Amino acid sequence: CSGMAAPTKAERTACWGARDEFWQCLDSHGDDAAKCEKLRRAFESRCPQQWVKHFDKRRDFLKYKKKLETEGYSPPEAAGKA
């Protein structure tokens, strides 16, 4: 543990709210981070840095999972060709 105090309930709620607003912005702008810069800064300022990293990875994972569900898995073309 980094010695930081755990965020209070209000801080967690603010963090999650900022994350949700940022993610909604990305969704509505085709993941164009430049259009969501203000929300990104709010997200980073309201959440512990470790959480920001975690949520960034989580979003990537969720997008990947959704892509698999909608498009299915397609193996790389070169696979299996020796």
C-alpha cells in the first residue's frame, strides 16, 4: 500500500461520476480523447492515480470484450501457415 488514506465515500462517488462522464464523452466522440480533454482532467483530479490507470485498462478490456461479442473472434490471417 502506498500509505495513502482510502478515499471517502464522497470522493469515490465523485471519482466514479467523473469517470462515467469521461467515458460517455469518449463513447459519443468515437474515442477522440482530444474532444474530452476537460473531462479527462476532471477524472484525473478526482481519482487516485492508481484508479485512473485501473479504469483506463478496464475500459480497454471492456471495449475489446464488446468487440469480440459483436464481431466474434477472428484469428490472425497468418496463423497456422508455416
